[in-house]
Amino acid sequence: MSQIPADLRYTRSHEWMRTMPDGTVEIGITDHAQQSLGDLVFVEVPEAGRKLTAGDACAVVESVKAASDVYSPLTGEVVAGNPGLATKPELINKDPYGEGWIMRLKPSGGAAAESFDAAAYEAVVAAGG
Amino acid sequence: MPYIPHTQDDVRAMLDRIGVPSIDGLFDEIPVALRVESLPGVPDALTEMEVSRLAAQRAAADGSPLNFIGAGAYEHHIPAPVWALVTRGEIYSAYTPYQAEASQGTLQIMYEYQSMIAGLAAMDVSNASLYDGASALAEACLMAVRAHRRSKSARILVPDTVNPVWRRVASAITEGQGLRLETLACDPATGRIDPAALAALSGEDITALVVPQPNFFGQLEDADALTRWARANGALVIAAVNPVSLAVMKPPGEWGDGGADIACGDAQPFGVPLSSGGPYVGFMACRMEHVRQLPGRIAGRTVDAEGKPGFTLTLQAREQHIRRAKATSNICTNQGLLMSAATIHLALLGPAGLERVARACIARTSELVAALTQLPGVRAAFPGPRFHEAVLKLDRPVAPVLEALAADGIIGGFDLARDYPAMGDALLVCATETRTRADIETYARALGAVQGRAAVA
């Protein structure tokens, strides 16, 4: 059973969002996503300054058996990609909701992906989504 | 890998298992209106005897002329063991088997090939081959755009001293994908890119600069200065190199300050006969930091569950069977057969043997240029160092001269009129280690006879 913290928002494509005190949003992939991928061997994070529209592929997570895109849940500008993932992609496996964050985004309003609270996301996972 | 055809019984058993009455039944979902029942313009099948006769006639039409054309594909001596080994049943397939690790020998050949290419180019890592030099250049341009994440322009500077066929192929493959390949004109006095001429572009967002070495005219570019300019201006460097030349010249990995990012070219000079234009085999190598953007298969060395050494396909997550539409390319190892020939050829030559070949090419071309430029109305177009090709300027149009030489059984070179009309009556000639002094004298006598006739306007 994967962890689904109650204080975060989630997407159907298994990203999580955490709104920071300064209004930026931290984004990563869920515990369920990292378990499905297996041991990560490479992560490509977006560069600061990149402008994203909700639904854009913004990062790549590569495991020993698959490579997947991570999609931006929001529209906005990348404030930072997690620099630690370049040398330690396993941070996502060990701490998907903490040290394994992928990027911080400054939302500009506009389009956003459908998102869920923890209970609704748990139902998405349970339904095999 | 043995070829095991299915028997009628095998086919019947498989169809019965999935409940389909016939092979045609597998294609039921294709509407009848979309099916092509016959192929107009395609002749009926011939018998083996008829095919043999036709092929022999066509082969005889080539004759066995004395060849002085290079222009991207080069006649080299291929030691007899190369194709004796490559055509053995264990190797005689273009493809990596689907269960790649079951074919350790195939993977080891790929690994050895990659090691040799990476060593020659002084790069960290090589893939297991591409189609040919032209598509390798296209793939290198696409790779540079993927690898250079800060550059937004997808602008690639391509000197007009790059093989014009390669440039056309690279444009055809990349322009539909949003790349902008911009031609950079060479200095007409030297036949090289003047690094100072790049100053006008300094500070612009340029994704990559292609540096040909030697260039299409056989001249040596100032690869160090060009690489330094690219680095200073935040552009990646794509080296388009002749692999034989690497035996005696500074490899791309050591150019300028920090070396090229990607090296590519045609490995045809290693064990692959000219064969009326192909198939040839492309190579590509890069620095480790770009390895995830490198297209194609890569064999790696590893240990199995019992700790025994072995070979495996590695970094497959970049590839089409996993990443689908977002794969780095749709290249596999379909040049595996030619890659095997290149590997065996290089293994037979060794570093010292390859260096002898390269030095012989340079010496023969110098002799050829010296002999031909003694004739009236023939001069070398460019000063400066060259590898195994040179541009000659004639005092009359090249095409009729080549026709006259062909009548004497000599392929006199490549007429530059179509691709470089501004150069005037210019002929690109080449002499590899396969051209003897006697060959060169034969050519000089024949060209002398042609030049001795009154020039035709």
C-alpha cells in the first residue's frame, strides 16, 4: 500500500502538488508512481525559467525497466528543478514527497490539470488508474 | 543465429491455437478497398537462372575501371578474412536478435566496435552504428537539439564544405522536425571555413556547429579554432569526420578546448565495398554527459547473476520499444552486418596498420596532385594541408573531360559543377592506398592526352 499524504493535491497521471508559503508549488511523483516504476536510474528535471502549460511533459523519470514523462499539473514558470536528482535519482524512491521533489513552479493562473485530494486520489489508484 | 522456417504444420498449429482459419484471416481488419492486389510496374518473378544471368550482365556493365572518385565513399583494400568471417552463419544477419542477451557473440562484436570507434574519435561512448554518414549527420543534429537544453533556436550551422549529399539528407530528415540547418559559406580562396568569418554570428543563440574534418574538398579545417568559437558562444560541436583520417589526425574529443560533443561519419572505409552506392554504415560517438540523447543501440559489458562477465544491451529506456514516440530515434542495428565487417577490418589492421593506410592515402594523393598539376590547364584549387582528396581546377568544363577519361577506363573524379557552380570548372579527385604509382601515371597520361586537345568552350 502506497503512502498518500493528506495535505497534498494529486493528478490522474500520479503527480503531487504542495503549495509553499511563498505561493510557489512544489511538484513530484507519488509513492505509487515510484513503486510502479521501480529503481530510478536517471531523472531529467526542467530548467529554471522554462514556461509550462498544464499538461506539458516537463521531466523524464527513467528506471531500469521504463522511462516515463512527468506532466506539469499547472500553468506557470519553473522556479527550480531539483539539482540533487542529477546524481541521486533514487531520492524519488526513498522520499517521493520530500527530498525527491522534481520542480518548483510559480503558477501564472490559466489552465490546470484535474486534481484530487488524498481520498479521491486513493480511489484513482485503487481503480487502477 | 540459425534461420528456422515455419513448416506448414507449424503455421496450421499456430492458426488453430488462435482460432483464425488462414494467414489472410489475420488481415481481415484491413478494408478490401485499401488492399493492393497487384503492383503495377513490378515485373513478374524470374527464375534463379534468369536472375543470375541478369545480375551477371549488370555487374559486367560496371567493368573494372581505375577509380579516382572519393566524395564520401572510398575504395580501400579489404583483407579477405573480413567477408569470409562476416558471411558465416553466426554473423550473417543485419539485426540484433530480439532476445539480445542470448546472442553473446553478436553483443560482443557490437561492444568491440563501439570501443574502437570511441577510441578513434577520443569520445567516451559510441552507439552500435547508424544507416550511413548522411543520416548519422542528421541524427547528430537532432541529438544536439535534444542535448542542448538552454538553446531554444534549434539552429545548426552547417559549412558548405560538408558533403553536399549529407547536407541534403540532413535537411530532409530534420527540417520537418523544426530544425534550422543554416549553410555557412567557405572562403573561396582556401576551400575552408574562415573561423574569423564566424565572428558575425557571435552572441547569437546557435545550438550547434558542424565541423567537417577533412572537409568535402579534402582540405583540413581549423578544427581547434572552430571548436573554440563554438564553446565560447555556447554552441555544441558536431564533428563530421573520415574515420581513416583519425589514425593520424587529432581526434574530435581533443579539438579546441574540451573537444567536440558528438562525432559522426561514415564507417564505409572500414571493410565495406563501394557496391554501387551502398549499403554503408554510419557511426556516432559522444561525450558521456550526452549519452541519454545518443540514438540507437548500445552494448555494455556487465556480469550475470553468478558474477560471470557478459554483454548486454544497455540504456534501452531511450529506445522505441520502451519510449514509443518519444524515443531518441527509430534507429536499431540494421547495419549490424556492416558494423561487423568494420569491426573485423579494424581488428585485422590494428592501430599501426590503420595508420599505415592513412599515411599511404595522404602520400598517394600528394603524388596524384603533383602528377596532374604538371599538365597544361590543370592546377590545384586550394593551398594548405589535405587528407586524401583534392580539388583541381581545369581550363575547360569537367564533364566532357570525365567522359573522355571514362572511354579509357578511368573514373577521373567527381565533377563539382552541380553542387558548387561558383567554383567554376572544378574536379574533386581522390587516391587511397589502392592506387599505385602506375595507376597515377596511367591517369596522368590519359588526362594529358585530353588536355592536349583543343579546349572546347
